Amino acid sequence: MSDLALKIENVSAGYGETVVLNNISLEVHKGERLAIIGRNGVGKTTLLATIMGLTNLHSGSIALNGKPIMHLPTHVRARSGLGLVPQTRDIFPSLSVEENLISGMRGDASLDEAYELFPRLKERRSNGGGTLSGGEQQMLAIARTLLGKPEVLLLDEPLEGLAPVICDMLLDVFEQIAKSGSQTVVLVEQHTGLAVNFADRVIIIDGGEIVHAGTSQELVENPGLLERHVGVGLMEAN
Ligand SMILES: Nc1ncnc2c1ncn2[C@@H]1O[C@H](COP(=O)(O)OP(=O)(O)OP(=O)(O)O)[C@@H](O)[C@H]1O
Ligand SMILES: [Mg+2]
């Protein structure tokens, strides 16, 4: 049996007739941490959305655990083991924290798991989702997705717009989630330094194409690669 969690081959996709992603191929191994980085508007969100079936796939294939999923509707992909925390967070503002969490629960998941990772959510469990701070909403979006027990967790810029102290706290949580070795994590991030620190491998996207794929170590040793493809070095990128 292959140890591939996700395999994307020659994928071109976009919105309607518009093509945003061009001939993307990538593999993510089980338990691996992959970071996807790149400037604004290069197609990072579109790539995660395409994996979830939320865009128009023009060509190519997507397999989860060796099984083709590209013709399955989004909710079936989610049930098959994909969990997306969208850039827009998408919590239910009129439901309480607890109700939001329950809406994401699957199988033997329990609220306590979410509250253990995020004690702040337990304190605010009766509050409306819409009354939470940005950081708390992100915690809720992450916790809700985790209660769906995804084999592959897709995180779309989870640190965007959050205070450094919250970013550190979320990175700790990602560390805890990933360290078991069985959770596959795909992290899209503009905080390039943090992403490279967290990930085993990094993919750089530009203009809807993969312009570099390699280990995190390689990027640390060749800062020119980041400079060329993202326009920033590792230091400023943090
Ligand atoms: N729903 C949509 N309909 C049409 N075009 C879209 C849609 N969403 C995104 N695009 C376009 O697709 C391209 C890639 O956008 P995408 O959101 O994937 O970039 P991104 O790398 O995630 O950027 P950011 O870092 O700002 O989040 C952009 O040109 C964008 O305008
Ligand atoms: Mg995006």
C-alpha cells in the first residue's frame, strides 16, 4: 500500500471558463507537513478549493489514499477524510461556539477534544460565533474542522491578521496536531518563515503554477529561492 495521502496530477482548474491553476502536480505523504507559499493572488486558495471540489476542474486527477476523488461532491470528499479551514473562516455567526463545534462533529469526536486544544473556546462556549474576536473565530474554525476527524487537514492562511501571541498559540496547536505523525497537514501561509519552520516540504506557487518544490532545509540554505519566487527573504517574511 502506498503511503501517499494526497496525489494531484496535471490539474488545471479555475472559475467557470477562467483557468487559474495550470498543470499542478504534487504529492503529500501520510503524516507529512507541507507548506504552500506564494504572493497574493497566485492561486493558493484556489488549489485548496480545487482539492475540496469547490472550483471548476478543467483537467487532471486528484486522489485521496489512492482513490480518485475529483468527481465526488465536496461533502463526500469531507467524509472521505479531507478537512478545510477556509481563509474566510466561515463559522456560523448566529450559532453559539458549542453549536458551531457540534456542526462539525463526526464519529467518536467529542467537544472535550476541542476544549482541550483551545481552553478559550470552553470559556466562551455559550457565546455567539459572531461575537468572538478574530483569533477566537480562527480557533473555532480550526476546532470545528478537527472534530470532523480529517486525515488530511488543509489550512488556508490561518495566521492572517492575528496578533503575534495568537499566531504563536495556533502554531503550538498545529505542532501538537502534527507531532502524532499520523495527521497530514497542508498549510498555506504568507508568513513564509513560520511556514518553512513548521513544514517538512515547501511548494512555491506563482501565476497558478508550481515554480519550486523542495525540502524546508533547501529553502533555509538557499534564501535566493524565496527572494526570486516570493520576493522576500526568510527574515522579513516572518
Ligand atoms: N470566485 C472566484 N471567481 C473568479 N476568480 C477568482 C475567484 N476566486 C479567486 N479568483 C481569482 O483567482 C486568482 C487566484 O486567487 P486565489 O484566491 O487562489 O489566490 P491566493 O494565492 O489564495 O491569494 P491570497 O494570498 O491573497 O489569499 C486571482 O486572480 C483571483 O482574482
Ligand atoms: Mg488565498
